Amino acid sequence: MYFIVSTGRSGTTAISNTLSLINDCTCLHEPEPALIKESAAYHYGELSDDKIKAVLLKTRKAHINNEIYCESNQTLSLLIPLLNDTYPQAKFIWLIRNGLDVVASTYQKQWYTGHSENHDNYNDCPPLEKAWIDGRIQADQCGVMTTEEWNNLDRFGKCCWYWSYINNIIEKDFKKLPHDKQFIIRLEEFDKRLRKLYKWMGLKALITPAPKRTNTALRDPFHWSHWNTNERSTFEKFCGAQMDRYYPEWRDDENNWNGVDYIKPRFCYIRSKHRLITKINNAFTFLAQ
């Protein structure tokens, strides 16, 4: 049983689709209940361990149709210790994407606007979009800022804070896990590290499926090269130290920003899309039983 944790806009859909193409593994992306509001409420101390654990045990099983269960879900990043306690056999994968690109993407996806990228008014949003808007974690409710400080922070700053805060939680929780229960993979090196990931998970893949870009934003990302001085300063304030640890190549000793390069896929083999859809549909049917 494997749980993939990450921030939003970090490739959780792509890794789910890729792993589900491998025999003996069904990897679901944000299956119902996706725990969007519940994970935030739990982190705020509004829901007990027992309540979340009861939901998990009812809706997550170690195997689906005789295949290993794997879940890729950003909301689980707030539940790692509880997941580890609920499923002692579970292992964890930290999928990390550099903050420059996550902030660029979340900003353009209209995070922290009070509406979605598809609808300019909250009341026009469908229930799932409203759930993500309402469940998006807030610094003042986490107790790390006052409500005044949070409200005075602009949307760009909130996206920076989000990337830093979630990855900091994952990093701290991973330090408490046994070494053999954790695997860290950078999205930028996804293809390069896939075979090592398969081996760690005990999966066999004759040919490595090429990761395919999914869940793209409707607007072009707000690329860091277009950020002004204040935005760069805000990013460095919230994300600079972690970027130095996770991506030391992102800037040089003179603080010139280089960005982060992505390793291009070496394999172009894509297995049947029909097989992927069938596996996912069968998995959801199994979980609903």
C-alpha cells in the first residue's frame, strides 16, 4: 500500500496515471472521499484522529482486485502520521516540484482568489471547485499567522507560503518515518527515477511508460522570469531556504536565478489508454462495494 504526497500542481495526476499502467498496481488520483475539507479541518484540530481514521478504513484498502493499492492525493500531505498509524504496512512517496513552477501554476490557476479558474464568481462554481476553494489551507487557521497578517498577504504571497508550508510538513513527517518506508522523487527527474521507484515498490515494468502531461492550466503559468522585485523578494522570504535544500541549482552564489531544468522522457512507449480507464473504473467499483 502506497500513498503519494505532494503539493497541488506537482504532477500527482501524471504519476497516478503512469503507475496504473504497470501490472499489479492500481494508483488512484484523489479518490472519493478526497478528504479536501476533512484534511484541512483535521490539521486545524477540528476533527479527531478517530473520525478521520474511520473514514480511511472504510474507503481505503491495501489491495484492489488483487493489485497493490496506491493513492496520489495532495490532501494526504496533512495526514502522514495518521496514515502511518492507520496502515502500518503503508509506504510513502514524496513527489516534489520546484517552488518556482508551483507558485507560477497555482497563481495562474486562481488559487486564493475565492473563485476558480473556470468561474469568476464563487456561486457559479460546481461543488467540487467550491470544496477546493473552501478546503485550501489558510495560514491563520494553522496558527502560523494572525488573521490580519494573512489577510494583508497578497495572493502571490499566499501561493508562496502554501508551497513552503506543505513541503515543510512533509519533510518533518518524513524524518519520523523509517528509511525503508519513504521514497522521494523530484518531478523534474520523474522519468530518470521511475525505474528506481518501480524497484522500490516491487513492481515489474518491461518498458517504462513515458509520463504524460495532464491537468494543465487554462492560462499560461506566471513564469518566474516575469516576476517583479517584490514578488522575487516574497518568494525568497517564504521559499528560498527550502529551494536551496531541495534544488540547490536554482540560483548561484551571487543570487542569480537559474530556474530548474526538467529531464526529458527517454521512453515514448504508452500503453493502452483503454486499459488505464478500465483499471480505474474497476477500482472505484471495488472501493464502493
